Amino acid sequence: MRTELVLHLIYFALLNLAVVLIGYIFLKRKMVLAGWIMLVASILLIYLFFLQEHPILKMLAIIATTFTGMKVIAVTEGYKNKPLTLSFKQWIIYAVGWVGMRAQPFETLGQKPLPNAWPMVRFGISRIIAGLLLILFAHVVVSIHLNHNLTYILVSAMLLLGLSLILHFGFLSISAGMWRFSGVNTYYLFRQPAKALSLTELWSKRWNIAFSEMTSVAIFRPLKNKIGSAGALMVAFIFSGLLHELALSVPVNSGYGLPLLYFVIQGALVLLEKIFIIKKITFLENKLIARFWVFFWLIVPMPLLFHEQFIKQVIWPLSGLHI
């Protein structure tokens, strides 16, 4: 391993540790603005540290640091109007060991085990196996030497799904189950997204609960009374788009604006669904039509989110493939 890489990894670890330690001070003193400043500064430093590293390492470092900084902001907002009942030890363990943006479940850390821990662990293991098999099948497809464009589309779709199964439904479910053994009321962060009957339901209750918790607590709620629900919702989606720019465009230095556009479209569609309810337009009450609506608007614009250079420089190499 290169000396420069080792140093960069050490800088990464020390910076994130500093954010966690300083974050508890901000949490105790309800310093939300200071949390935002620290988030921006820490992401900028990580970007500079990893500027010459492989896009995969750059992506992972930026994502991890962003989540660490956003935890400080989200938890500070969550406790802003009530007494802090989260100990320093509980904060450290939460900040390092759980992806979700709500720290309250860790207030019961160390109490008796909670039910459904093993089913969550078994669920996660089964999804990891399924994801690995899908990636293995993608390798087989590449070896067949089909049409180049067809191979790119099929394999990219399989790799995205396979990696999602491994991380989102696999490791995160195992993590949730393991914490329940220690009395922490953790939960699935991805809750059967295929059952969503609207984009509103998908983004708020089923897909990436950690992200929806974060945008709800840190963006939507503080802005709701200032610019209205619709405005706050669009800002939350725009913010999500900006974070995805950091994760998907910055590491490969390409595709800028595309992930943001994807989330602007999603936010506009969620607002449109609310108009449907107000105007009593009921076609989404048909489950088949509703699922098609969700699937269409989720998948068709997806090349904006997972743009070409991200697929080529991150997704394929991460899966042991090259294009």
C-alpha cells in the first residue's frame, strides 16, 4: 500500500473522529449552524486529501464524512427543543456504529435484547448472497461477449441491483439486527420499496430511511414554517441532489448537475402527487397503475443519477469488472 494512501486514510480517520468528538459539544450547546460549518469544512478537507486517489476511495471517503457531519446536524436539530438524554458514550457508539440519523434509539443501549434481531440478521445474509450471485452472473454475461451497448446496459443494471442488495438490504439489515441484541431499537432502513404505491411513500417511508430522516430533521422541519411545506419539500430534494452530486459526480469529476436534476424531478413529482390528492384525482388508487407510476419515474430518469462515468469508474471496478 502506498505511503500517501496510508496517510490519507489516517487523515480520514482522525478527521471523522474529530467531527464526532466536537459534534457532541455542538449537540450539548444546540449549535446547529456550527455543525453546518463543520460539515462543509470536513467535506472540503476530505476532497483535498483524496483528490489524487481512485474514484472508489474518494467516493467512500466523501460519503462516510458526509454522513458523520450530517449526524451532528440531524441529532442537534432533534434535541434542540428538549433536554439532551444521550450520554457521550451513547453518542460515540451511535455516530460510529449506526447509519440512521436518529440517535434516540441508542438511549437504551445496554438494556435487554429486543425481538426480531435474528430474523433481521438472516434477512441481511440472504440479501448479501443474492447480491453476490447477481454480480457473479454479471461476470458471466460479460464473458459471453454480447453486443457492447447491450452488455453495458444489462451488466450495469445487474451490478447496481447486486451492490444495493449487498449494502442496503444486506449489511445494513445485519447491523440493525445486531444492535437489537444490545437493546437498541434499530430498524430496517430499506423497507420493501417494491410495495410503494406512490413516490411520496417510496421516498418518505420505504427507501433509505436514514436519508429521509436526515432531510426531514435537518431541512424540511426547520424550513417548513418559513417557506411553507411545498418549498421546504423541494429544498429537501434539492439538498438530497447536492449530496448525491458529492457522492456520484465529484469522485469521477463528471456528470455534474445530473443527480441534482434527478432529485428535482422526484421532488416535483411528489408535489404533483399531493396536487392529485387535493384535486381528488384517483388513478393512483389502482395498485397496478400506482406501482407502474413509481417504477416508471424511478427507473426511466435513473441514468441521470447513475451517469455513465460513475458506472464506468466506480460500479464496474467495484464489482471486479472493467469496461
